[in-house]
Amino acid sequence: MAVFAVILDESDQNVLPRLRHRYGKGSVLLLNEGTMLVRTAGDKADAIAASAGFITLAEDDNPDTGGVVFKLNRSYSGMMDPSVWEWLEGRESEDSQ
């Protein structure tokens, strides 16, 4: 499974529900108001950006919100709540459900 970081340019309370609707609650982890992680087996960054509302697939539509999606590799480091590391390893915790 690939993991993507979704970073909003401004707070938008509609993005998290959109992503959870598309990918499932356990496949989207909210890190903070403007940053989420999405785990998916099939979609690429452009599909996640479209689901979030950053891009549209129709030429005459405007995006709902702004942001960027990055595919993460398995090289990451830092200090976060242990549930984040568990989620990244594919283990669901009660809090992320």
C-alpha cells in the first residue's frame, strides 16, 4: 500500500470527509487541521487530489480548495504520537478508526 501526504493551503473542513468517503475512515489519518495521510493500494496522487477537491477532471470546472499531495516513501523520521507510526506501519489503532 502507498501512503500519501495531503497538505491544504487553507483550512477546509470538507476535505477530510471527502477523503474518508472515498478511501474509508481507517485509510485516512488526520495529523492536524491542514495535513492528512491517505493509504491506498490503487490510486495515484492526482486521484487523491481530485478526491480532496484540489483538482478537477473537467476542463471547465474550478477546484473546490487548494493543496498538494505527495507520495511518501518508506524513509521518514520525527517525533509524533505513537499511533501515527502504527498507522504508517499498517496497524490500525482504536484512535484512528
